Amino acid sequence: MIFEKHAARKRFGQHWLRDPQILEKIVEAADLSSDDRVLEVGPGKGVLTEKLLRSPVALVHAIEIDRDLVKGLRKRFFDQPKFTLLQGDVLKEPLNFPDGLPANKVVANIPYNITGPLLEKLLGRLNSPVKSKYQVLILLLQKEVADRITARAGEKSFSSLSVRLQLMAFCRKVCSVPPRCFDPPPKVQSEVIAIEPFAAEEHLEPVLARRIETLLRKAFLSRRKMLRNTLGDICPLEELEFIAQSVGISLQQRPQEISPQDWLKFAKAFSSLEGSRTN
């Protein structure tokens, strides 16, 4: 076997998915066609890579940080014309294919210790989304993070991350992945999610996005407190009450009770008020 002597390396967060049903669900969620160029992050020993290459996909480009795994992957897929491989840190390397063109879909079993930075590299920030629009990202994440990304207002896991991601993309769960599905098994539960970024014309104006970021930072810093207490220093309380009521929000509410769309309305109302002051 090509990888028989390769033990999982803790510093790379290596836990290789081995459950065939979960692998099938990931490929199914990607909804691959002959027009698709797929970026695979962290192919490991190539179990998912093989399924991607057996699909109608046009090309698969993989980025793997582990030099030893890269050697094995090159041996395993040396005869695959639609497969390319780059050895390197995905946070530092360009995400385009060797021909310079971007992928339109991403499949990734993300090492849990780089989840935040990788999400930012793939999606950008609320006020500066990435220029390359992926049709869909199929990501295997720690369940706690997946819950936060997909949570709805009022749910325990709802957070500022929920608001940011859901104002940038449609986010949904695909399937749960218990530890036994990996080798070696992690100590946490995992989840596969699908993220479908919004089109460029749906991106927020940078000024509005920055306003939302300011509101979220202040409000979620003390998520158990009412908005009256966390946002009270932004403007006089009377104005804050007026703005909140105008968009159907109560200052008695806590930040996790406000939906992403209501946070957006809230930010727009603030901007409108500031605009009227300058005119």
C-alpha cells in the first residue's frame, strides 16, 4: 500500500474520512458536472479525491501540506489527466489551478485549527468578499463551528459568525459525521455543510458592511445583555430606540435573537440617520 507507513500527524490536524456513505454524500452535495473545476483542500490519502475523479468533473486541483502524502498522492493518481496537485500551505498558496484559472467549486475536509482563516480566504470578509465567486463550498467542519454557521436567530449556536456568513451566502447542513467515520477518530463531532456564496450584485456596500461589523462586535461582546446595554454608547438612547422601532427590533432583545436580515435593516437605518444629519 502507498500510504501504509504514514501515521496521522497531529500538527496538521490529520483525521482521514473513511466512511463510504459520507464520502458519497459529499460528492452528491457538490452536484458535479463536466463543466466543474474542483479545488480539494487537504486530500490526505486521496479517498475523496478518487471519488471526485470518478465523477463527471472536468478537473480536480488538490492542495496538500504534508510532503509525504503528496508523494503518495502523485503515485496513486499519476495516470489521471484531470488531476493536479500542489504541495503547500493552503493559507499561503494561490487557490487557482496551474493554468491560472479559478475553481468554481471547493471540497474541503478542513483541519479544525485553520477553519477561521481558511473560511476568510475562500469567502473574504463581509466588507471585502473574494472576487472569485465559487458556486458552492462543501466543507467538513467541527460540528460546533458548523452549528454556528448555519444557526437561525434564537438558537443557542447563533452568533456573529452566523450573521456574517448568512449575509454572504446561503448556508445549510448536509450531514452529521461522528468520530468513528475517521481514521484516527477525532475527539469532537463533525458536520458537512454547503455554502453557496451570493452573486456579486448581492454583496453589501463596504460602508454598510462596516456598519454591521461595528454593531455585531459591540452587541455580541456581551451576548447575554440586551441591546439597550451593549449599543447604548453608539448614539443617544432616544435615537437608538427610534431606529430599533423603525425596523421592528426591541432594545430589550439580545443579539442572538436578531436575524441577519434584521441586523442588515438595523445597519441601514443607522446609515440613513447619519445621512440625514449630513444633508
